[in-house]
Amino acid sequence: MELVLLGSKKAVGTSYIYEWGSLYPLLVNLMPATTRMISGVSRITSAKKAPKKKRSKYLFKITVVGPDDKLLEEVLSTFDDPVVAVDGIRIGSTEVDTDTSEIHAVFMSPKHSALDILLTLTYKGASAVIIVCKDADPEIESIYRNEIRDNLGTGIPTRTIQVSIPLDDFKKNEIHHIFDEIIEEILEKKTKKKVPKKDTSTKKPLKKKAPKKTKKASKSK
């Protein structure tokens, strides 16, 4: 936006020209710090934007398991991309942007008809697991947690959610909230690994060896 403060009031396109003397007290209070005065003409300029910092890019794989195939597909369908099935494995994905990171998450969920080798494939390289059940069932949850430990080991971010069809907006928001929690936990683990460990061991200074003394040859008389 540009205000030209010369002459009498006159419309010029969508701008107006005003007498400088009558509007000066008002404009002094309205002008931001970035206003520059040049030869009696006031130019209101926008502040320069700080350059954007480079954001880290991540690709995370999240395994989604549970006893009901329809529930699993409903959960995956709440995210951005359409769900596709390949050889008994459902695949979905979504993207998340934070202030410091660009994240692409891929979901893999095995059907009950999938072969054992494909089941293992859905776990391989996973950064987290979501267990989907219709009702709270500690016995079923324990079975899946044991399966997670056998395939991925301990310390893997894992969440359990109870859902029923059809999914309402409240339940969809809950699913996305759980997903956000998992992403935060994965990122926290990533950043902890990058912090270099300080070497607390004290190294003793190396002692320089004194030069060996050479015996002088005795002169023969």
C-alpha cells in the first residue's frame, strides 16, 4: 500500500491524495516502524521476512494391527491418501509439517488372510505400532504387544485405540491425536540419538622419553 500525501483530496484509482498538513498528526500515530519518509512522501512498506530455515525430512513407517479387518481399514481411511491393498497388505499414507520437520508417514496393515512372511514384512522397519480393537480387551492387546516385541524389540512407540463403525468426527479426531502423539515420540527418539555424548574420560598426557645418552669412545694413548 502506498499513500501519497501531497496536494488536495483527490481519488486516484483505489488510492487517495490528501493535504499533508491536515492528516500528518493522524498518520504519525498510524504509521508502523517500517514507514520511511522520502521528500514529503510517505511510503508504507512491509517488513522483510526472515529467511526460512531448512526443515528436516523424515519417512516413518507405522504398522496398524488388530483383530477386525473392517476396523483397520476404517482407521486408515481417516488419513489423507486412499487406502490400497497389495497381496493382503493395506497401505495408506499422510504428510505432516511442523516448524522444523517435513514428515511422510506410511501405514501398513496386514489382513488376516496375509501369509506369515507378509505379516513380518509389515513390521519390518516400523517406527511405531497402533493396535485397533472394538472394545478394551487386555488379552488381545497382550497378544499383539508380544507380537510387536518379537518383531521389533522393546521401546517401540505403541498405542491402543477402541473404535466402532461408523466413525464419528470425535473418534476421527481421537485417531489423529494419537497419531500426532506417536509422531512426537518418534521425533523425540530421533533427536536424542543425534546428541553426541561427551567424553568424560580424562586422558593422561603422554610422557616424552628422554634421549638416550651415548658413551664417548675412549681415546687410545
